[in-house]
Amino acid sequence: MAKRPLQCNYLKAIIICHGKSEIQIVRHIQSNLHLNAKTYAKDNGEHSIQITSLMTHLNARPFDSINNFLNCYGKESFDLSGKGSHRTIKNFKLFVFLDTGDCTEEQKKNFINKQMFIGHWLYDYIVPIYTIPRLESVLEQANLIRRIKNSEKGSYYTKVFPINDGKPLTDGTIEEIKEFRDKVATQKEKTNIQDMVDYFLNLARKF
């Protein structure tokens, strides 16, 4: 059985989420691996963030400058180096977890290859996490969920991807997240969710 990790002092990731389904999956992984990470969504996922509107969010508080970012999340939350405008955040990633079915092919390409983020101070930290065309279709094809009505999403995702209620980290928990990762990886032509899960698993193994 794996030992429960020590409390991590630094925030290791922020995940910008398309909507409620993405939030549920991230919190499922985060809570089960006991990781210091936060989610960001529009109105707690009530309204979606799309590729076409993403830069509006990144060019507004708290993402528009490093000062606003650190003031929002707390300087003490990050492993910082340097001073002033030359400050950098060590061991940190900003995952952007979005569908690609609501934009043009050119916009999708520029999101995946990070072209759209050039010039933004967060460029080096941003990791686009994409699902083509939608999260639900990827998870269905990976045999992780069944096809459901939109009205069922909330309760269904909560059941399939439950949030840990305080149970300690175990080898079984890690294996469960690895199994999720392996199933998602079967759809690697349509998603790179597995890259985000690998990052979280590697963090969990360090503690």
C-alpha cells in the first residue's frame, strides 16, 4: 500500500475547463491522487469556455499578467524564482482542457500547436488538452461512459468519476487512475488527456 503523500506546499497546476464534465474528471483525479491543483471555469462550469472565447479569459484577470495571477492565487502558493517582471514559476503547468468541435479547423490547429498563445506571458506553462470533437465522444469510444442525455450528465459523471471524500492514497487508487489513463490513451488520435494524467501520476509518485 502506498503511503499517503505529505502535504504539497506549492500549487502544481491550474486546469482551465470547458465545462462541468471536465471539472468533474479533473477533481476526480486530483482528489484521488491528493494533488495540489485548482480548476478554473466560467460560472463554475454553468457556461462553457470554448476555443473561440479562450483568449478573452487569458487576457483578463487573473491571467492577464503575472502580478494579477500571483495576487489571485497567492505568491506563497508557487515555487518562484527571479524578481519583478523576470519572475518565473517552477514546476507548474496551466492545462487548458477544451472540446474542439465548436471552432474552425484553423482555430483548432492553432490551439493544439499553441500558435494562439504566442506572446502571452503564460505561453511556456500552457498545455492544451484537447478532445476531438467532444469529451463525451472520446470517453464513449474509450469505453469509459455510455451514451447519455445532456440532462443526465451531472449525476452520471458524479457517479462514474467520484470525488475522493478523504480516503488515503493507496496503490489501488493509483491503479484506478492508471486504468483511466490507459483507456483514454486508446483514443490518442482524438485526445491527449493522457498527457495531463501522466503529469498528475508522476507528481503523486514523488510523495
